[in-house]
Amino acid sequence: MEKTEKQTILIIEDEEAIAELERDYLERAGFRVEIETDGDRGLKRATDGDFSLIVLDLMLPGMDGFEVCRRLRERKNIPIVMVSAKKDDMDKIRGLGFGADDYVTKPFSPSELTARVKAHLARYERLVGSAQTQENEIVEIRGLRIDKDARRVYLNGEEKIMTNKEFDLLTYLAERPNRVFTKDELFRAIWDMEAVGEVATVTVHIKKIREKIEVSSADPQYIETIWGVGYRFKA
Ligand code: CA
């Protein structure tokens, strides 16, 4: 796809040397880059600005990266790549499903960051970029409306903001009603990786989706738990 305008990336990072290194590499890769050095300003900038992707440090002065990610997700569906210096925490962070699209552990090679940023932008472009010209593909079940091209979910006409993975998981299930999937199968289908100790991620994402679309999580109308097996989307 030809781009006439450069895509702009916002880096929210309090360590100046790291922020500048990230900026240099991303600029070299053809992006415009802006930097914010604390959480509160970063969130405001990310919310108000027109960015293609956010590179978000976890430990920040003011509001931390978790909170920035959570609040930004309530408002916008743009790719967020979260960066943390604490290697051991990464699995935990990922499992908690904070809504970031990717997690990178410091120290990373700047080329690795650039590659991840490019991959997420390309994926996002593929998913939303083609939505303008043709009629959108819609999945509709009992008041739940999934616009696959615009990647938006509505419940009885009210939009429900989903993270990318929540959207993918919900859509995957909704398009295959009445089929029972194990967490393992869902993890492999959505995360595109071998499921080694990652099934908790599926549980967390199902919980988040239910909070958004179910009236009662004890009596779910859409995604049913099949005890000891996995999940099924009710037709
Ligand atoms: Ca930091």
C-alpha cells in the first residue's frame, strides 16, 4: 500500500536515552515519532492526537503504563506495544490481559522493536484499511453485531470497545457457533503460537469479553463455559 503521509508513532518513555534510541530507529524506518516522558501527559497526548501506534513503557512517573494502556483502550482501538524492563513480570503482565497488542522486554534490540511496530501496523492496516470502499462484513447474533472490517462490536446498538485480541477471540467464536473449543485450541487460533502455559490468557480474555457483552456472567447468553472442556458460542 502506498503511503503519501508518514505514520506517526508516540513513544511514552521516561528514560530519555531509551526514548531517543527508539525514536532514531523508528525514524530511520520511515516513521514520524513524538515522545512523552510521563504517564499522564502521554495518555492525554495519545488520546487527543492522531497516532498510528503507541510504544508504551511500563514504569513511568505519574500514571504507570498499565493504567495508561487501560484508559487508552477505553477510548481508542490503536495498536499498543508495551515495553518493560522486568523480564520476570512479562508473563504475568501478558496473562492479565491489559490490552496491549504486544509486549517487548528491555533490553531489546532497536531493530526488534522496529520489526514489531511494522508488523502491528501492517496487521492493523489489513484489518481496518480496506473497510472504506466495500460494504463491511457483519456477524449478527441476538443483538450482538460484529463489524469485521471496522473491527467494532455493538450490543443492542451500543458500541463495546474491545482490544484487538478480545475482538479476534469473540469473532472467532461467533463465526463458529455451537462448536466447543478448548482453551488450547483458542490460544493457538488467536495468538498464533503454541499454547505452553498460556491458556490462562484465554480465560482472562473471555472474562473481559463477558464483562462487555454479557448482562450476567453467571448466566452468559453468548459465550458459554463447557466445564472441563472450554467454551462455546451459543447459536
Ligand atoms: Ca521507565
